[in-house]
Amino acid sequence: MTEPATRTAPPPRVRRPSLLTLVIVLVVGALLVHGWTEGATVRPDSLLTGVFRLSEFVDDAVPPDVSRVGPILAALLVTVEMALLGTIIGVILSVPLAVMAARNTTPHWSLYGVSRAIITVSRTIPDLIWGLIFVIAVGLGPEAGVLAITVDVMGFCGRFFAESIEDIDPGRIEGLRAIGAPRAGVIVGGVIPACLPSFVTTSMFALESSARSSVVLGLVGAGGIGIELATSMTLLRYDEALTIILAILVVVVAFERLSAAIRRRVLGV
Amino acid sequence: MGVAAKPSGSEGDLAGTTGSAPAIDVTNLRVRYRRAKTDALSDLDLRVHQGEAVALIGTNGAGKSTLLRCLVRLIEPTGGRIAISGTEVTGASRPALRAIRRDVGFVFQRYHLIPRLTAFHNVVQGAMGRHGSRCSWPSTSPGDVRQEAMQCLERVGVAAFADRRVDTLSGGQQQRVAIARMLMQRPRVILADEPVASLDPASANAVLDLMCSIAAERGVTVIMALHQIELALRYADRVIGLRNGTLDFDQPAGDCDETQLNPIFAESTT
């Protein structure tokens, strides 16, 4: 009989770390050291000079030059429209994709696999790369941007729509199946209405992120304000660049406010 | 109570359509859930005539829900044979199964309505078996379906809430909407899985009154799983006790009293 009283010392201050912890620490440490030698660094001296150079940029940029505000706003409008169209198409395509990619509604396991694969590929390849790919496919301009955003949204919404379909209370589907409803009827009349709130909130998040990515997509020639920004920067027209950056800021914040308001309404009701 | 005289009367007028086949005919039914050690139902035989009102009683896990769900293959049986009104259920193809389900109304304990949709919308969906997916939304449904849906809501006494979202209604009202949706199917058989277990006694009586009087009016067969022996004796013509997946007891409701039925709940606490 081992008596608890024989233990007088408190537990040790430091436990021996497990093997897994050691491996993780070693790997992360090695990566950081190697990265430092390759230039992935944060050096105090370059930070110091960097701050001075940044102040030169600020000197040049303030006050912002609003002489080309007309074309800038026009390009910004196109950017917003790109984000809007891309998100709408992406959300619409995501719904059937998610129905196929949800375990409880998929018509067949092969369709499940295919749609999951489409979603994974759409999501894991970054939007800028989709932009590059679609510029090759349909040429420079906003159309490539719209397509890139569509695919990006499909990756995001497809996944979260499918998850919310899988989370549905199975009894509600059973209720309709027991009526003798055809599969399409169960989905249109039961699954989609029950998932609608989460579909809307997810779509609003997608719209926010599309607004941000549509700005950057211009940098690879996929239309919108990004190309204006790149031009101003390479021509060292920092005052003009600041106007563009401020305009982008306003638009992105507006999108976020709008989507937050819509989400609150949907969840609140 | 008023239900007692019904079976003989209704059998006559339905004889032409159903022939002599019993409304429900179950032979050697066996169900085993995946990874379960014992059968949920084992070698169960059951015959129910058209127009009969049967109460299924038994403890949780006795197999009441499994049996009811199995009858329309919401759960796939492991073995045995089921026929409803002479139509084979086991082995029925997908469209054939849909046709069978169309004629069988199912009432669930937790109502199983689609939340966020109005009571009217939910009831219209009851016609999906007959009219297909176009009845998944009221706006695309034919006019007569919309009319009938209102009549069904009126019949169960919740027509005033037609425009209300079902998740804003009380439990009793939701169960009435569920019954109205089931009426839209124009069922020949009603299966009710503890239809009143989530309701207070007053609403429970009201809902069972409603369901059984509708069944009596139309000569519909009813099988209802119930927890309360007293309700089973009041509303059923015949009481069946299930214990550990087998038929333990089967008598006309008039011939049994509560003391006789209590052991079904007492002994089977395994």
C-alpha cells in the first residue's frame, strides 16, 4: 500500500518536455536561423534607415495630389464592381458545389470527391495567382479579376456552405424525406432555407475579402485600381499614390461596415 | 373514446382500394444498428388492419422509434419483410419508396418543421410527394395546393398563424402545423413517434384528440408510440408493448387496464 503521505516534495518546477515538443522547437529554431542567413531578418540598423526613408515618402506624399481624382475614382468604381460581380457569381456557384460537397446531401460519393477537390484547389491557390492565370486566359483587364475573385469565393463559400449543410439538424431533412419529397425538393425547400442565415453571413465575409483582393489584383494586370497604384508608385508620384491609398481605405472600410450591418440584421432576426 | 367504433365502418369503404391486404404487414423484421451488440428489433411480426388505431408502448430503447422509422425505411431494416397496404416496402426502388412515403404521414416528437419558414410554407411542402419540387415554395405551388394548405391549417386550428414563422410558435402550435403538413399528404396511414412527449398535458390531449379524430373521419390507420399508458388506453383501439426489441404484449385497448401494462415499463430497465 503506497500511502499518499510519503510524498512530501511538491511536483517539480519544470517537467521534462516531451519528444514532440523538442522536435517542434528544434525545427522552428533551425528554420529561423536558416532564414536569417537568407535575409529573412529584422535588423535594427536597417529599421532605422528605413524609418528615415519612410519619412521621405511621407514628405513627398503629403499633401495628397487630387488632380487625377476623376480617373482614380472611376478605376475604384470598376474595382468595387469587380468585387461585387465576382462575389455574386462565386456565391451562386458555391451553393450547388456545397450541396454536392456535404456528406448528408451529396448525390453520389464520386461527386462528393470531385466537388471537395474543386473547393480545395480554389481555396489553396492564392487569389493573386488566380489573377495571373486568368490574365493569360482572357487577357489583361477586369474580366480576369472577376474570374479570379469568383474562384476565390468558391473556395471560401463552398467550404463553409458545405459545413453549415452538414451541421443541419438531421430530423428536419428526415421530416421532408418522410413526406416522399424528391431530393431536389428536400434541398430547395428544406436544406437551403434552414442554412440561409449562415449562407448570408459567409457571403458577407466573402464580399469583404473580395473587396480587399480586388484592389491587389490590379497589380498583376487583372483590372481595377491596383494598376493605378502600381503606376503612381513606379513613377515616384507618392502624392498621387496616397490619394489612391486613402480612397481604397475608404472603400474597404465601407464594405466592412456594410457587411457587418447586414450580418447583424440577419443574425438578429 | 369516440374512436372505438371506427375500424369496421372504415374498412368497408376502403375495401375497394386496399383489397384484403392489411394496412401494415410486418414479418420477421430485424434491425441491428452498426456497431451495436444486440438487435434493436428482433424477429418482429405485426399485422395492423386499415382504420385501426394502435398504441406502441415501451421504455426508451425498446425499439418504438426504430419500428416506426423502419416502416417507411427512414432506417433500413437488416432483415425481414414489410408491406404497407399490400405494397412491398423492403426492396422497393427509390421512386416506389417515395410513392409509399407519400401515402404515409409521419408525426415526429420534435415536429421536424423547417425553421424560419412560415407555417403556411411548411404545410404547402406536404404536397411535395404528389406534385414534386415545385411545392417546395408556396409561390410556385399550384393554386389548389395553396387552398388545400389553408384548409389543413384551419382543420388543426392554427389558420390564424399561417403567416408566422414556425419557430415563433409554441410547441403545441408547431405540432398542429406538423399535423396539417401531414394532412396535405392525404395519408392512408399515420405513424406518430411520441407526438406529444414534448407537450404539456393539456396540449397533449388536444393534439391526440385532433390526430385521432382526423384519422377516424377518414378511416386512416394510426400507429403511435406513446409514453403514457393512460393516453394509450384512451386513444387507441389496440395496445402493443415492446420490450428489448420484441413484441411483449398485444391486446385490444378495451381488455387491458393500467396495472397490467405497468410491468412493461417496470421490468425492462436493463
